[in-house]
Amino acid sequence: MRKADLEQISNAVKNFNLSGKTRGCIPYGNGHINDTFMVICNEPDGSEHKYVLQSVNCNVFKQPEQVMENIEKVTEYLRGVVNNPREVLTLVKTFSDTTYYKDKDGYCWRMYDFVDDSICLERPENPDDFYQCAYAFGKFQRYLTDFPADTLYETIPDFHNTPKRYENFLKALEQDKCGRAAAVAEEIEFVKKRCDFYSVLLDSHKAGKLPLRVSHNDTKSNNVMLDAATHKALCVIDLDTIMPGFSVTDFGDAIRFGASTASEDEKDLSKVNLDIEMFKIYTKGFLDGCKGQLQDDEIMLLPEGSKMMTIECGMRFLADYLEGDVYFKTAYPEHNLDRCRTQFKLVADMEAHWDELKNIVKEYCKG
């Protein structure tokens, strides 16, 4: 979908029930999925009120009304359990008393109150920032412990169904549309060799060891708001992908991204390793935030969640490379291949330190 023009943006703003008079609307943030704007209003008393306006990407989210219903349910629930209003996003209603506005061109718009004196970090600036991000996502799990996760829509079906992702990978390999498979035999073998691992989390869920919870599914540090002055965790943002899932996959995706010693597309694999100290910091922050709400069996599966999210992401990069780079944005022909190799190197390093990872999380078990 093409980007909305100024007239569409202005029209969207006029449909929301804002306090004060709109003074301006400017692009805000650097998200890759939705278009985001800062709306600034002047209040009658001379003060300023800021809002965040977003156009939901309907190419990614085919049923945006389900996305918005999920967000409304979760934020309303959170508002009933938190003491600080800065710890939960507040949706702004339209004049029709809905949480989103759909214009004549098919764009779906939503608006939030801006959380004043807050920041989001693209990457943690120090270990304490990483701890605070972990604490925020752990707190998110704690607050939603009693929320009925099965009442949420699965807005992206099979998003973290790793066996399904493996099936898709095998299909891409079989078709080999671009004739690239022969040159990546080592990477293909890496994925196939671990096929028995891919059902571990789903099997644990079936066995009652891994409960269904509200999962965020995009637990990067830039989806946490920190207090600008103290850098303490405030709230989790970017709730588009909240749906039924597992706590350990949220944990694992954060480790995959934040505890790697290199960028996601680093070409020199000697620079790519799992930072054990950062794994410890995130484990402590996440479980401190949860405050005892996770089961012991669940905690013991945190390393599995980390490995699962990393191998799943790697095989998705590799499948996209085999298909001709049709899903992930790439900057050069081997971009997806470089990405998959960093993920596989990270998986291998996790396996090399497996006993250490299991011992780290074992310390937090209550039994």
C-alpha cells in the first residue's frame, strides 16, 4: 500500500475526538510497518497535548479491525490492573466512539495519547537499559497473567509455529525458484539437522508445561518506553502482534536480537556470538518483572525459546533467499543469506553453551 498523502492524514486527524486545537502533524519514529505521525494540539489553558497517529499497514495486517479489537481488549484490561497511567497505552476514540477510522481509500487509522517525558531506544545503551526492557516485557506478562489469551484473534496465523515455518522452508527448497539452493547446501543442512527440535514448544504446551499466554511477538528494545529522566521501564508499545502465544518466545526473540554480539546482517561470523552476560541480565530483568507468575517448567524452557526464535528467524531468512527475496526488505543480493548465517551462528553458540544457559534459568525456579 502506498503512503498516505497530506490530505488523507489531515482528514484522519479530524475524525478523532481530540482536546484542544490541532497545531501541527509531523512524521514520527522510524517503524518499518506502519506510518506514524506526531499530532500536536493547543489546549484552551495554553498547554500542549501530543498524540500519536498511525496508519495500520493493511498489507501485513489483512484484518485491521481484529488487530484493533485485540489492542482495545488488552489496554482496557491493563488499565484496570496498573496504578500508573504511564504504564499502559491509551487509545483515543473517534467521534463515532470507535478505536479506529477507516477512510474511503481503505486506510485504517488509530491514535494514542503520547506518553510525555519518555524515550524508546533502538538498542540499549548499557546493561541496565537491557534489564529495564526485559523488566517491561516481564511486567507485561505479569499484568496479563489472568487475561484469557484465547479470546484474542491470531492476527498473523502460525506466526511462531516453527514446524509450519519448517514446512514452508522445505517447500521453498523444493521449488528453488531462483536456482540458489546448490550454493547454500551447508545452510540447508543446518536447518534440516535440527528438524526434531522444532516441535519442542508445541509439544510442551500439549503436555501442560507451557501455558498459553498473551504474547507480544516483537520484543525489541525499541518497543519499550522508558522514563526519559530515569530510564526506568514504563510501558510496552507496538501492540499490533499481540495474540495467543508463549512467554518463552517473547523472551527468546529479545535474546536473539539483544544478546547477540553483532548486527543481524554481520558478514564476519567470527564477530557473532551469544553474550552470556547479557543473557543473564535479560533473564533477571524478565523474571523480576514477572514476579513469580511463570511456572518452573516454563522458566526452564527459556533457553528453548531463545534457540527456537533464532533458528526460526534464520530459516525464514533462508527461505526468503531461496524464493528470491520476496518478503524481507534487502539492500543487496545476499542480504537474506547474510542474515540467516548470523542466526545460525548464534544458534550454534547457544548449543555450545547449553548447559550454562539451563543453569542460569534454573536458579530462578521456585522448586
